[in-house]
Amino acid sequence: MQLLKSETKKNSILPLLAVGTFGLHLLTLLLLMFHGSMLELLNRRLTPRSLVQLVNGNAITVDPKSSAERYPETIRRFVGETMTLMLTWSSQQPPAAIWESSSSLLVSNLQSKFLTEINNLNLTQQFGNANRSGEHIFIVEKISQPTPIGEGKWQVEMRAYQLIFNNSDNLGRSIPFNKQILVQAIDESAISLPNKPLPWHLAAYRLGEARLEIYNICDIEDKNCSTKSN
């Protein structure tokens, strides 16, 4: 009888031990999850934010980003302002000087290709002619949201046109510029300022501070743009 009672006690204790062990493991798991969330929150709080002082005197704090990351609006603004700088000319803003100061915003093996394309768009006058008459104004209509195509690489679509005025055509004519533009992050800008910088030097330098460069430009209908190498 005593042996039977002993066996009965053992059998009744085993389920309690199993439940207790399971409860302990569950509690341990919950504590680990809680500690993990607290560490993540602490890490966010302790990660230093950068103070950025703007040229207009304002100061802002920004979240840290890895060298291969850029905000979508940074990419869109870089593309729009780079193309506007490179394709807006006048007697006070001669194309040869603009090209010299801003061409480094393109990867080196794209520069000659793009220069040829610009000359083909403007058949009456060559881009290198610093005495070009009239005005060429680049107008951006739309820039798409950037599409990631690799680490630190994005593709945008631009719809724009170059409006050309000269002495014989006061109404002007427009040349469409509808392109896919591929952009990549770089570690260091190739733009430097001369000793006596002019406005276009300062504009190119400011664009270079985004540490981006354009590495391909294709027709907007080109399905293989992102796979081509220059």
C-alpha cells in the first residue's frame, strides 16, 4: 500500500514539474524579449545625431545614415538640380564654363557620351562654344521617386525640356529631355572650389556635398538601362 501511494505521489508531481518548467522557460523568454527591446531603445537613444548648420543660419539635427544610403528627396533634388545646372546657359553663364565646373558630377566614362548627346540636341551650335548666343533654360516637369537597383544605386525617370531663345526666335523652341538617370553613392566628392569661385562653381560644389554621381543616362523607353555599362 505504501509503495502504491508513493507511485501515486510521483505521478501527480510530474505534471506539476512539467508545468513549472514550462512556465519558467516562458518567463525567461519574455524577459529576454523585454531586455532586447530595451537595448534597442537604448541604442537608438545613445546613437549620436549629427548637428548640421545650414548656410542660412539655421541648425538641424539629422539621423545617422550609412555611406550607401540616401533619402529619396536628396536623390531627386540632386538629379534635378544637376541637370538644370548643366543645361542652363546664357552669355553670363557660358556652357563651356558650366561644363568645366559641373561635369565631375557625372562618372568619368559617361562625360564624353553625354557631351556628344548635348551637341546632338543642339545641332546649330556646339556645346563647347563659349560665345553661344541666346539663352538655354532647362525646365524640369517631373522626377519620379528613386527605385533602388543595387546597394547605393538608384534609378529615376525625368521628364523635362530645354527651352531655347535666340535673336532670330524670340518665341523660343523646346527640346524634350525625357530620360532614365542612374545615380550612385560615392565616398568623396570630386568637386573642388577654385580660389575665386563663381556662382556655378559654388552650385556644383554644393551638389557634390550630397556625395552622389550620375553614372548612366538613357532614353526613358530603354528597358535595359540599369544593366548597361558605359
